[in-house]
Amino acid sequence: MNNYLRSLSPTHQVAALFVIVFGLLFIVSTVAFLLSFKERRNPVHDEIWQRELRHFRALLNTTWFMVVVFWIGWALGERVATLLFALIAFLALREFITLSPTRRGDHRSLILAFFVVLPIQFWLVATAHFDLFTVFIPVYVFLAIPVVSALADDPSHFLERNAKLQWGIMVCVYGMSHVPALLLLSFPGYEGKSAFLVFFLVIVVQSCMLVQHLVSRRKAMPDEGAPAAERMPGLLGAIRHRLFMQPPFAPNVSRSFNWTSWALGMAIAGVVGGLFSFITPFKFGQAFAMSLIACVAGSMGHLVMKALKRDRGIPNWGRRGVGVTGANGLLDRVDALCFAAPVFFHAVRWYFQV
């Protein structure tokens, strides 16, 4: 099977990869759907089970969304993929700004962000001006935004207003722009396969977030309400308590983040990245290390975005918790990727000198 895949052209290899991924997602989604009909006799456990199953299916929906977006981007070509990610960045920035109070004096800065900065950033990506696109927002835009705000003659909460806008541009525009930039990296002997790098980044970050979420959620499923036959024996129960019952490390920011779940998510994502090294220009050890780098950035970025939501007093990004993609906001689905993509991109460029 491996020899057959290697004999295919790069385009057919990427197509085969997406067929496999869609097939696996379909199987897992079907199993999760059928489990929702499973009859349980214990009322306490039944309610907890259904709640956890809903969380898992929500994560599956996020995975479906990300895979479909990247498949569309690959199928339509690099230029169209760049436009697609520019649209995602636009919508994500809109969600971020919607929940950040603005004043009349911010209108010029907002026009600059949405209709000047964002198009220029993705144009620099599309034309492979890597040296300029990596500093355009952190240097030039960082200085231009407060200048435009000062010219609006509105000093009220000046620092806070500009910091919010600069932060939104960095996360939603700068971070997201590094995803299509991966499609333009050129490795010797790896021509035409850069879509694998995007897939690699998404699969390891999503694996880390999925494992971290599932492990941390286990603490919400105690044994006390279960019949004696369903309870775990002493040693297994102690291990389960040690692994799954850890208190949250930062409960005011996230009730699901603890170091045990984070470490397990990192470890499993690293192994997944190593196993997928055959679709990348990396060796096993390099793929493992790159996976850890991306997952550290993604998981910590996700935690940072949770802190921002707590500051705003909202459960999800998007007006009233309803984003442009449905029940959760678009930014909820891509926040980890926005942090992981630039770190992964620059780590790859620095290490491989591409």
C-alpha cells in the first residue's frame, strides 16, 4: 500500500490523503451518532454521558469544518486557497472586533485593518514576499494603527482601544496568513506536496486539542452515581483519579486545563506527528519535534483566547455566542491554529533554511 501511494503523482497523493481522512471522519461521526441512541439505565450517568457525547461531537464538527476548508483550498489552487484564508481571517477579525467596544475615533483604524492591512498581508503571502510579510504587521502596522487613531483626535482610552485592535490583527490576520504561506514553501525533492504541510499542522494541533479536551472532561464523570458493577476496582480507580481528576491549573480562565491533560495531549500529538512524517520532508524525530512546537503554541494560544473571552464575559466568540459558522464562533474553531501556524512556519523556515 505504501509503495502504491509513493508511486502516485503529488496531486494524487494529496487527493488520496483527503479520501482517507474523510473516510475516517465519516466512520467516527457515524459511531458517535449511533452511540447517542444507546440506552442507559442510570439517570446520573446517562445525563453525564450525553453531555460528554455532545462535547465530543462538537469537536468532530470543528474537525470536519477545518478539513473541508483545507480540502477546498487545495482543490482550487494556491491563489484561491490564499483568498479563502483571507476570508476566514476577515470573519475572525470581525468576530473579535464585534466584542471589543469601539468609538467613532476608531473607524479609520478599523477601515485600515479590514480593507488595507488584511489585503496587503495576504497579497504578500500570495506573491511569496516572505521577508516582508513576516514584519509588515508586527512592525509597520503596529506603528501605523496608533498614528491613525491619534489623527482622529479621540484620546479617551487610547491605549486600551489600540491594543485591542493590534491584538486582533496579530491573531486573526497575521496568524492565519501563515497557513496558506505553508503552501508556498519549497523543499528540494518535495515539489507539489506542500499541502501535506498544512494537513500535518492541522492534524497534530487538532489531535493535541482533542486529547487534551477528552482527558480533562473525564473528571466530569465520577463513579459515585454508577452501579457497583460499573465502578472501577481499587488500583484502576486510583490510576483514573490520578490521571483524570486533576484540578484545573487556571480555573478562572479554563476549568478544563490541567497539566496532566496538556502533557497527554502533547505526547499523543507528537507521536501522531512522527507517524505522519512520511508525508512531510521531515524525518521521524524532526516531525516529532515540529509537532511539539506547533502544539505548545496552539494549546497555549487556545488558553490565551479563553482568557480574552473570560475578560469579555462570553462563552464563545461571535455576537451573543453565535458566530458566522453556527453555534460557536469561527474564532473558536481556529484560535489554536492562529497561534500555531506562525510558530510552525518560522521554525520550519529557520531549521531547513527554505
